[in-house]
Amino acid sequence: MGELLTILADDVEDTERNVGDLLDADLTALYESLVVTRIVDERCARLQQSGRIGFWAPSGTSAAVSAGAARAFEDGDWLYPSYRDIGAFLVRGGSIEQLFTQVLSSRDDLARGRQLPGHATLPAGRFVSVSGPLATQIQHAAGTALAMKLRNDAHAVLALFGVAATDQAAFQIGLSTAARHAAPVVFVCRCPGVSLAPIVKANGVAPVSVDGTDILAVYMAARSAREAAVAGAGPTLIEAVVPKGTEALEPAARLRPYLEHRGVWDAGREEEFGRRCEERVAAAVALAESAGPPPADTMFDDVWATRPWMLQEQSRKLRRLQDRTGYSTPR
Amino acid sequence: MPDLNMAQAINRTLSAEMQRDESIVLLGEDIGALGGLFGTTEGLLEQFGEGRVVDAPTGEGGAIGTAVGMALYGLRPVTEMQFADFVWPGFEHIVSEMARVRYRSGGQYSCPVVLRLPYGGGVGGGMYQSQSPEAYFCHTPGLVVAAPSDATDAAGMLRAALRGEDPVVFLEPKCLYQGSRVRVEDGHIVPLGKARVRRQGTDVSVFAYGSTLPVALEAADDAAVAGIQTDVVDLRTLLPLDIGTVLSSIAKTGRAVIVAESPTYCGYGAELSATLSERALLHLEAPIERVTGFDVPFPYVHEDYYLPSKRRVVAAIERVANF
């Protein structure tokens, strides 16, 4: 992977030279985000296996892409995630408790149980609600970035997506729209190998390829791209390479030797942090499951700004049926 | 205030609302220096500059997807298609995104885009410059779908759309753009979701909207000569329908003719007809008739046969009146 930007070297001394001005706090926060993502992933996989949730798209070995890129962005920036961006959700200030209200469609879910597990919304972190269709968010990110530019808002937008999105028309349209207006947006794509540079360049966007299991590389590339975007230099696409299958290195395991060498992490912290996360996740799951789902009538909210007559009527009909049969589950 | 045709009324309303609300931004192909294919954005680039009038960000799908991102950010984008027929590359953004942002975010985000679509036939445009796509959009919860039938309503309804909180598919009957000039008051507003009875009658209700409203009114004149008094209802907003006005009319007449340009099958008339059957069965004295386009792609040389003509509407009125 010679042509990829890599920070974490085989030799920790080489890594030391590459890390530049990264602070201890940055390093541990990045590492912790990988651990939390892994623990959430494992728990959600079990929830899916046991049939308690119907869908889960794991971050797996691409966890560093989501968390690393998101960490490079500031308050006031906007994020357009995919459904594999739990890492970014947590980095943007989403809590484990909030995440599981969404994953388990509890009555406390901001989006009222309307979306598949992992399709989170976090307005406080300007993390836009995850959309199912591939690549549409690439265009929306360009639109938000263009709006920022028109309004002289010195922030930037991050769009996250997987390589399958690059087969969609929205991918090229989003890139070329952003390039044409030099809109402040950074596109980050999880890729199994290097392949996108020609098409990215053809759409007027600067390509950068990084080792996608190296969270420091992702973070530093995203930070530079963000700075360039805010400075008016236009959009960048970061191709974050995460090889498929066993070739891929687990991103936390890759980072940990360097943190230990630097003296900011050790087996004790690992054990303690992991245990705290596990406990918090277990409590969040229990809380969300005990809360139960949102009332069925909330299904009719938020379609339009106010309920038109059809929805008022349909809501009444559903409620009458519930009153008559006393049923709490519809089947 | 001078008398205006529909294109001028739209232009003047856009200008007035852009002055009033800084967050309104226009997007679309050739809407800048050219002033739009039908002149509805003429002079707006000069008046508001490139920061408010953005020419064609990468095709139709691009203009619609970009508008979604701008609306999420907090702006009020108005995207103009040159023809409604060109909207399909952006269909996914309308149906899966614009219409669902509020819902899927639990009301945390909204997407108040106004999508201006010059629609319908009567201009010799053939199958790719003449369609009436309202049924596709009316099947989408979260959208408001509106079709004005004259300059006054175009101004008033567009103003309501620009001040509303929901995404609006605004269907502009292009055959009426350069129609008769009427007095349009500044600041005139027509709430979306309100129909308007354009002619009072007790024998037959004629439901029309957009481009078919003038046809319905002409047919009503002819029917009156034959002694049939029609109640002509301009639906104005198709989603959500003004059910109260529709039911009042049918309660009065018991007979209904629906006039629309789009194909019959699963068209807007089907919804209206089903609604009347469900809610007004005991008032009905005759089968509901639909006078619409045929179930064929919009034809070129046979356009005049395809479009609901006065003659076809009069014949339908007479059939239901004499049933």
C-alpha cells in the first residue's frame, strides 16, 4: 500500500516521526472511539442474531474511517453520514444511550422508531439523519456546502459513504457541483482498494488516498482537506482504503502499540475503559428495551408540518380500532 | 399594480418574496442571464446577484439534490425545471429525501424546497415537453402538490409555498404563462389546501385544476346554453385536497366530471373519484366521468385529440346530466 498516506508504521519510532503535532488527548480520544464502535458493533450483532433488531450494518474494520474523519471536523460543521457511521455519530457528541434508543426503536428515539437500526439523527452535532438510498447524501452535502459558501459561513461539510455509492450518478453530480462552486466539502469514501482518482479528478475534485485502517492517517488527511475546503481551495475526496476480509487490520489493534509506546495507554486502561463501555452499552440496551416503542399514533406526525385531514382521519380510525380490540400489537 | 399574465405574476412574486426573505435562493438551468426558458426569472439575477440566483448546478438531478442540501442547511431553495418532463433524474431526491426528511428525522430537520415545474401540453412540445406528472407526486406523503390556473392564483399560491414549511411541487401550466393579464394585488396570498368554486351551478360538478380549468369554464358556458348549470371547482391544491369544498359541491349536484390532462389510469381523477364514491355515494345520481388524456405517451401530431377539449368536457357534462 505504498501510495497510501500512512501514519502508523511497523516501527513505533517511524510512527513517532509521522504523528506531527497530535496531542495525547487527540490520540486517546481517537482510540477510545474505535473501542466504543467495536463494542457497539458486537452488541448490535448479537441483538440482530437474537432477533431483537432486524438490521445492522457493522462498521467492522472500517471503523477508523468514520471516527477518524469525523474527529477532524469542528462544531458548526455539517456531516452527511451513511448507515455505517456510528463512529461519527459518537464523535459528534451522540451518546451510547441515545444511540440505543434509535437502534431499538424506543419511545425516546428522536426519530420515533421510523428508521432501521443505525440510521441515526443528531441535530445537535449537525449529523444529518441517515438516508437509505446510496449516494444521495453526496449531493446534499454539496448543496449544504454551496449554501455555506453563498452565506459566507466559514465551516465545512463532511460526506461519508462506501464504494458502492460511487457507481451512482449522484456521486459524480455531487462532486462536480461542489467542484464548480469550490464548495467547502470533504468526501470520504470507504474503498477496498485504490481506484477512484481518475474519476474524482475528472469531476474537478482533488483525490487523496489513505490507509483506512490507520485512524491517524484518516484523521490527518481529513483535517488537511477540511482546512483547504474552508480556505476556499475546493473539495477533496479521501479514498480510505480498507482491504476486504482477513487482509484488513483491526484499527484499534493497529493504533494501540503506538499509544502504549507513547505512554498514554496501557492494559489497565484498556480493561477499565472496555468494561465501562460494556456496562454503559448493557444499561443503554436495558433502558431502551424497557421504554417500549413510541405510541402508534406518532406514525402520523412529521409527515407534513401539520396533519392534514387524511392523517387526522386515519389516526382516528387506528385509535378506534385500538380502543375496540384493546390490542397493543397489531397482528 | 399593473395587470400581469401568469409568467409575469410568478416573476413579480419571486422578486417580492426574495426581497422579503433573504433565505430564498433560486436554482435552475438558464434562470440567470437568460431569465428562464419562459421568462419567469427575468431580471432576478441583476436584482439579487449570483449569491441568490444560481444557474444550473449540474443538470436537473443536481439542481434538485443540491436544493435538498441547501434546505437542510436552512435556506429556502426554489428549483425551476425547464419542463416538468425533466424532473425524473431528481425523482429520488424528491420522493426519498425531500418528502421524508422531516419524517425520518422526527421533525428535527425540514426541507422546504419549492420545485417549480412548467407542465402540460398545448404548446406542440411532444412527449418530453408536455407531461402532467402530478399523480407521481400525489402518491408521496410529505409533499404538497399545487397547480394554479390563472395569474392571480399563481402569485398567491406561490407566495404561500414560499412561506410554507413543507416541500411544494408547484405545477405551472405552461400553456397559460402568456395568457390573459389580470390584476394581481401585491402581497396576495392563497393558502395551499383551499379550492375555489369558480362558477356556481346545481346540476353537475366539474372538478379541474391548472391547465384544464379554462377548458372547464368554457365547457360550462356551452352547457349553460343547453340548460345545464355546472358548479366548476378549481381544486388548486391536489395534495392535500380541499375535501370540504369538493364534498359541498357534490352534495349540491350529485353528478361529477373530473378534467385532467394526465393519462386516466391511476391519475388524479382516480383518487378524486374514489373519494367521491367513499364519501358521497348517497348524493351520486350518475357515474363519475373522467375527461383526461388517454393512456398513451403524450403524442405530438395528435396533441389536440389527446388533450381534454371543450367538446369532450361538454359531452361528459351532458352524459352525466342526462343519466
